[in-house]
Amino acid sequence: MQYVKGSYEAATSPAAKRTYLSAALFAAVSLGLLAIAALAYPIFYYNYVPKKVISIPVHLQYDSGANPYGVTSLSSNLMLEQAYDVSVELTVPRSPPNLNRGNFMVALFAMKSVPENPALSFSYAGAAEDPYAHVKDDNVVFMSRRPTLIPYTDPLVSTASRLLFLFYHILYPGPAETTTLKIPMGELVEFKDVLPLSILLDVQAGQTLQVYSATVTLVARLTGIRWAMYNHRIISFVVCTTIFWIAEMISAVMMWLLLSHFVSGGKPGPEETQGDAGYANYPWKDPSTLNPRSERDQGVKMEDDDYDDEPRIKEESPEREVLVDQPADDEEEGDDVWRESGAAGTSYSHEKGGSLRKRSSRGGRS
């Protein structure tokens, strides 16, 4: 029963309660900082890792110039100093005019300004604006011009394929009648100083070229940390969250130590305050018993005093012999002698040098 009581008292002591409170506070702060780190990683990810593929549809304008063209604004997902592969995709029918066209050029201009898109214009003046007026040296960030050609197919092979897969072509006529031209316009294109805001696509094949749709595609070429964060998202989340959390914990501990130092700076310790208060309440007691920190110094001083007092204690015995050998004729004189001797003994404990001088002088009178 005594062990149970002792364990209960130890578990409910003020020191244990302070420990419990500190542990609970530390756990709460740790969980809070871990939640902040877990929420901070997605924000960091979407601001640091660019979008992998950006596809922008372009609406070509016919009968507005020598060639069909289209203007579109770029997405805000682009990042500076990030390499991109730029390509243009044209979906065209395998019609006789397109097959007889042969090679033609496709031009792409990335510009700082934003010309009004004729496909989205609400006024005729905006639709009639010449987009080529924005193609200037100080306004163009990137420019490319590449050739393309509709793939050639032998007529005999094409006819045999249609006859062999006749029912398939009847049910799904699209793949056999259309083709998609993918024209690479740039590899590892980086925008270092400024990001382009718009793109002008010019299909330099004349107005007779038939096009179903046109799309500009930018594919980010990720390297280093961005590649690891994009391709290994779970591992990156765990590692980055742990790093953020450790940094937050170190910062919190440093702030706690600094605040503790500033709050408790200049205040006396509990032991010093307790010792001073005890001496003020009990002035007749020895300060060494009230302040345990000075026991060692007091012990050293007492040993030094005892070492210094040894020869003086030896000189006290002749004086006592003289006092004992005195005649007891006069009781008053004897009482005075013993009273003075007692007083001298008392003064010896406080004023050692003076007591020796008094005793030597009385011995001379005797």
C-alpha cells in the first residue's frame, strides 16, 4: 500500500503535472505544425511545378487574308526559365484539294501583346483588326516556321484496305477520312525575361486548305526536383512535408527559448529568493542553514577558522589554571573573575584577538 501511495503522490506531484502539461502542449504544437506543413506542400507544388501539358485551341479565320490564321491568348500556367516543347496539331480531311496541296508552311508567333481575337470579338472593328501589325521585333518573344505535308498513301493500297475493312469503314468512317498533322515548332523553348501573352498561328497554305481544327500544344520538359515531384508525388509529399515540419519545429523551439530568456531575464532564481526570505524571517539563524548553496563555502571557512584557532586554544589552559588556583577569600572577586572569564570566553568566539589580550592581562595580575 505504501508503494501505491508513493507512486500516486509522485504521479500527482506539481512537477509531474508540469511535465504532463508540457508534453500535452508539445504534442498539440507538433500536430498543428504538421497540419500546416501538410497544407503548405500543395501550395508549394502548384506554384513550383508547372503544368505538364497545355493545349490551346486556335480558331482559324478564312477570307481575311492570303492564308488562314488564328489568334489566341496563352494560359497563365506558363513559367519562366522552364523548357517547353511547342507543337501545332492540324486535323484535316483526306480530300483531293488537301492531297494535291503538297508541302506548305506553318508559322507561329508568341507575342507580348494581346491582339483581339477575331473569333471572340464582339465588334466588326475588332474582327477586322490586322493581327500581323503586332508581329514586330520588340513584341515577338518566340517565332518559328516549319514545313508539313499530308502523308501520302498509295492508291492501290488504299483501295485494298477499304475493301478488306469495308464494314469497319462503314461503321467508323472517321479514321479513314481524316488525318492529324503534328508539326513540331520548337524544342526546349525557354522564356527567361517575360512570358508571352498571345499566339498567332498562320497556316501558309492558301485559302483552299481544308482544316477541321487547330491546336497549339506546349509540353513542359521537367528536370531535377520538378521531375521528382511530378513523377513521384507521394514520396515527394512525405519528404517535403517532413522537411517543412522539422524546419517549423526548430523555429518554434528557438522562439520558445528566446521568449523564455527575455521573460525570465534579470529575475533571481528560486533558491536565492528562498534563502534571502528565510534569513529575513529568521535573523537569529545561521545563513548557511537557510541557503544550502553556501554550505560548502561555510564549511571551507569553518575549517580555515579551526585551523587558525588551534594555537590560541592551547594558550587558554594556563589561564584557566590561574583562575582555579586563585584564593576564594573574596567571593565577589571570584565571581567577577569567573564572570569576566565567561565574558572573555564569549568574546573569544566573536573577537578572538581581543579575548587573548584580556586573558593575558588578567594572568599578569594574578
